Amino acid sequence: MQYSGLAKIVIALGILLIIVGAVMLLFSKYGFHGFRLPGDILIQKENFTFYFPVTTAIIISILLTVLFNFISRR
């Protein structure tokens, strides 16, 4: 069995995770904690905060779908 194709995918995903982690670290260092679009759910109690980015997730999903469709058609 050859796993060279799978190995390349795993390496690419690892690099992507490192880049995303670094960007998140930089954003949190400079005070950017998300988009907070209308439709995102934010519940704050005394010592409890729940944030569920519904609209943000939908927008990211649409953007990724368009990007992957563009890449796969080449």
C-alpha cells in the first residue's frame, strides 16, 4: 500500500493548523476576538459566557464552498 497521497494531505493539514493557530494567537494578542455579526448568539450571565457564531459559521461555510468548487474545477 502507498500512503504518499495521504501523507501529503496530513502534512498540508498540519501546516494549515499551525498557520491558523498563529493567526488566532496574533488576533487575541491585539484584542480581536471575532466578528460578532448580527445573528450570532451571545449569552452572558454573572460568571458564564456562551458565544455561538451562527452567522459567522454560515458565511465561512459559503466562502469555503465557493473556494473549494473553484479549486476542484481546475
